[in-house]
Amino acid sequence: MRIRGTGKFNGEANIVLMLNDKPYKKAHLNGNVSFNWGADWYSDDMEIRYQPVKVDSGTLLIEYSFID
């Protein structure tokens, strides 16, 4: 799988990719946002948690793909 996040924040937030109810990958978001995650993914489920800390405004675009 591949997950890409881009955007811009006026404030702070965290984004967490969960695997088996545990954090697998994390990113702290503030200002200009850019992160790329990729890995082999064998689970039937995928969960991404957005956790605002203090966000006044902003945008976040999340793009994902599953690769055979």
C-alpha cells in the first residue's frame, strides 16, 4: 500500500496509521504537510486516525493505493 498526505495547517495535528489496534506509522502535522508511507500490507483492515492538537484552519489531502 501507499499513502501520501499533503496540505497546509495553521496549527498542529497528528495522523496515525493503525495496525492490529496499535500505531504503525505516525506523522506530526504543522505548517506545510508532506508525508509518504509505503509498506507490504497483509491485514484485511486499514485505519488512519486524524488527531487534532490545536488546528485553526488548513487542508489535508490523503491519497492511497493498494498495489498487487
